[in-house]
Amino acid sequence: MAEKDLINKIKELKNIKPKEDWVFLTKNRIFSEEQQFSLSPFESFKQLFNLKPAFVISSLINVGLVGLTFVFSVQSSLPGDLLYSVKKIGEDAQLSLSSETEKPGAYLELANKRLEDLDKIAKINKIENLVPTIREFQNSISKAVEDLNRIEDDSYIIMEIVSQTKKLEESKQRIEALGIVIGETKELDNALAQLIERELEGLENQILTEEQEESLVQVKEDYQAGLYYQALEGILFLGQ
Amino acid sequence: MKFFYSKKEEFEKIYDGYVGKIYRFIFVKVSSQEIAEDLTSEVFLRGWKSFQEKKEIENPSAFLYQIARNLIVDHYREKGKTRLVSVEFLEIVDPDDLEKKALLSSDLKEIQAGISKLNDNYQNVIIWHYLDELSIKEISGILDKSEGTIRVMLHRALKSLKKELNTN
């Protein structure tokens, strides 16, 4: 390669730039960590009223706009983005409000949100967010599995799990059709299988109508075929 | 009464002017966005602390690059990492846009990976002269070497980079 061409190629690295939201947040963090004022509190208070009302109003409007922009940026952030950590705090806070039995459904809902994020990533070509998003997806699945083994027989909870699992399956197929490999969800399948087995054990001791007996046969067939959310749907139907 | 407002504004201007350059400087060396972000924010955090203690900083560029270089050395010393390009991205087959983007950026990645394998001084002169557009004189001020030495260093750096790229 000629030296001139090499230099031109090197200069293309000027395109390496930090993300704008990271630049903004880092600046704020640096100056908030070291706030030194040698003004007395009285002087600081007096300074505030020396400002013209128009300046104060426009400052408040600007603060409001920045606040709204910040909220929007947080909501639309993806795993791997700096603001995602703020979004995650919000999601974790919501999770903490769920009861133990509600947690599997809540984690599956989070896993579905990560699949929606993968959809967005594919559309806007943000390759750098792929791996963190897939990691978050797998993390949510693992957490859901841990709690699935602990849930009691509750048709509302199972309904939520069925709904989220069905959505997960459909989204997973769509994402994989784009060429994005998100890995196996075998541990989730195993946990669902165990849940179905527990439910089937309970049903064995019950007196069922002829129609219900037929449905139970279908549930068992779906279970054997690995169609777990269909099997769970059947179990819900039997419970009605 | 002594105010620090003007100091803050002054350092804000330094931040705005150099954050991109410092980030790029670090990124080309460490090949990781996450590490580059961490180290860059640490550069400016330390820079701000020093700035408040001193009356003024004559050469902000040299000042910040020195902090950055020290942090990079510390980073490699602590982590025990060798300079490898971190290949974190999955291969995408479809859609077309992603594939095109992968082809474009792989070209740049090759150059960046090549630079990251050079010795520290060679990396520095290449980044400062061709990316940050610092003059030979300015670079000699940062490295505290003669301008002649910097010219020779730059020539040798390009030669090493060419050899590195041809090897791959």
C-alpha cells in the first residue's frame, strides 16, 4: 500500500466518535462530583434573585425540555447504551413490586422487551447493541426459570406465563429469521415442562368430564411434542 | 469572595474541545468502546480535580493526553491484558444494510487493529498527527522530544504500520 493511501485510510479513523448522550451525561457527572463553592449560603441565595425573571423562566423551560428529552432518551435506550442503566433501574424497581409468584411472568415480559429491542436494533443497524441485548435477554430467561420452579398452582399466573411464552416463541422466530442468533432457551423449556408435569399430576386426581378427558389427552400430546405453551393453554382450559 | 464558576466554564470548554479526541485516542489503543468510555471519563474527572487546584494549565492538550496515557498504562498493568482487538459482534447475514455496514467498518477495524499493535510512541504520533492534526512542534511539546526526533518517529511508525497490515 502506498504511503499516501495508508495516510488516507488512517484519517478515516476520525469517524471514531463517542456517543452524544454519553458525552452529555459524563460532563454532568464530572461537574456534579466536584462542586466547590466558596460563596456563603446567603450569597448564593442572593445571587439567585439577581437573575432577571426572563432568564429564570427560559432556564426553567430549558430544564423542562432537557428533562423531557432525558426521559425520552432513557425510554428509547437499548442495552449497551449509557442511559440503559437508568432504564434498568426502573425495570428492576417494577420487578421488586411483583410477588414471588408474579416474578416468572415479569421476567418473561422483560425477555420479550429485549426481543423487541433486537427488532429495533436490526431496523436501525446498531450492531454494537446486539451482544448486550442478547445477554440481557438470556439473563431474563435465567431469572424466569429460577422462579418458575417455585410457583404454585394459580391459573392467573399460568395465564400470564402462557401469554408471555407464546409471544416469546413468535418473536424469537421473527428475530432468528433476520439472521440474529439469540441462543437456545432449553432451560426455559425444561422449566415449563416441569410446570406442566406438576399441573398434570394435580389433574390426575380430579374427576373430569368426557370433554375434559379429551382435552387432557391433547395436553399430553402437546407436552410430548414439546409444544409447551399450547399444553399450558390446554391446562388453563381444563381449569375453567 | 472567591468564585469557581469561571473555572468550571473554562474547563467545560476544554471538555467540549477535547472529549472526542481523548476518547478516540484511547479507543484506538484499547479497541473497546466500554473501556474507552470509562477511561475517558476518568481522564476528565482527574483533569477537573487538577484544574481546580492549579491556577491555570498552559497546555490543556498535553495535560489531558498525559493523564490518558497514564491511565492506559495503569489499565493494562491492572488487567494484564494484551492489545487485542475485541471482536464482540455477531455475524449478520441479513438485512443488506447491516452487511454493508459490516464491510465498511471491517476496513477501519483493520487499520485500528494495526495501529493498536504498534509500540506506544508510534501509536501516539500517528493518532496525534493524522487524526488530531497536531503539528510536529505540538507533538514534540507533548513528548518532550526534538522536532527531528518526532519526524523520524512518524516515518518509522508509518513503516511499522504498513508492515503490520501486510502481515495480516
